[in-house]
Amino acid sequence: MNEEEMLKIFGENVRKQREKENLTLKDVAEKTKIREQYLQKIENGKATGIRFSHIFIIAHALKTKAHKLCEI
């Protein structure tokens, strides 16, 4: 699996979990202090250079574990 595919899977998992928690991108941006536009890029699999710490911050805001967001 290449980086592009991993980013797409991660983004899809973030979106699914966000929707499961009934949160908007704005809600997650406020909880994480990560810009809404960047979160949108993450969900669309278009973000590059995602910080390792951001994965944990996003997971916490979405009430899940970081590894769950990376699962295939």
C-alpha cells in the first residue's frame, strides 16, 4: 500500500467517525485547534505531511483510538 492509499483510508475513517459522533468539520476544528480547511483535506485524502500528533489529537476529539483511524 502506498502513501496516497493510506491517506485516503485515514481520511475516510476520520469522516466516518466524525459523522458517527454527529460532529461537523467546524466542531472538530474547534476541539482540535486544527484548521477546518486542513481537516477537510485530511478527509479527502489530499493532506500531506500530517503530523503524528495530529492523528492522536483528531482521534481524541472523535472519541476513538488513533490506530482505529488507520485501519484498513
